[in-house]
Amino acid sequence: MNRIGALFYDRMLGRSQAVGLEELRREALEDARGEVLEIGAGTGLNLDAYPREGVTRLVLTEPDHAMARQIAAKASLAPAAVEVVEASAERLPFDTASFDTVVGTLVLCEVADPAAAVEEIARVLRPGGRYLFLEHVRSDDPRLARSQDRWAGIWKRIAGGCTCNRETLETIRGSGLDLEDVRHGVFPKGPKLVRPLIFGSAVRGDVL
């Protein structure tokens, strides 16, 4: 995303946040505990959505410098001190089994290689650790899915690299993580192409 897009990102999501997206973030993140890593943190819109107790460390990665710079202004909303690292989800600069929780919201639509990103999430989770996700996905409705496929290229160009038709749930299933909970929802006031949402959790077992 360019610098101008980063400056207006919060404003673009403002209406959706006000009518339900903020609450969906809270619901998706309610089980965050211990040492937490958030990938693709953007401008830090999740910081106020974390539970007030149980988070002992909070590391946010964001590869876009213009987006990452805005996190500092929201740091006081977080339940723990915030560490910001400019890194991509596909190449996380952390040791294996470093975190109790990994969080990703509205991020796998934009990464260049979502399968690699989820494999990295699985790698940095400790055994028994949880991946908490909230993502818009390819629709189960054939008619809307065809529209998403048809407009995916154009949407990606006008929406800062967002891909509207990714089958993200299948990507998570293929990572070696064990799906624990998956719920379906709708992106509040979002464009039709990105309305189908999933949110839930996946757990790392003892062996990947």
C-alpha cells in the first residue's frame, strides 16, 4: 500500500468498524494469551481488541513502513507493551516455537504466498499454541464466487493488493495446524466481493 493509502486506511474502514467489524475483532481475539505475535498488523486497529488480561507480550509485524509508523499512536490501547517489527508474514524473523498465540486479521488476502505465511505461523507457535484468524474469503455461494473470480484482478489493483477470492480455510487446513473452531460471518458494510468472512482458531500439536 502506498503512503497515501496508509494514511487513509483507518478512515476507509471506519464505517465497517463502527457497525460490527470492531466487535468481530474482539470476538476473534478473545482467546489471545501469553506471548502474542500479530502478523500484518497494518495501522494497529486490533490493539484495542485484545483481552485486557492474559497477554504478557505483544509483537506486531507489518512489512509496509507507512502502515507500521502509525501503530505507535495506538500503542496505549494495547494490554501490554507493543514491539513493532517490519517483516513479511512469509519470512518471520523469530525462532521456532516462540509464541503462545499468533493473530492474523484481514491479512492472508494480501500476502504474496498465503501457504508460506501459514506455515510460518505454525512454525513460530509453541506446541498447544493457537492461531486466531479473521479473514474474508471466497464465497460458498457459486454465483458470488464466480463474481469474485471475474473481478479478482481488478479488485487487487484498486484495493492495495487485496485478493478477494482466496480459499483461505483450505490453506489453513493444509498447514499442519488443527482447526479448532471456524465461524462464518459477513464483513459489515463491506463491498460485496469481500463480504464472506471466516473467523476462528487453529492449534499447533506436538508435531507438525
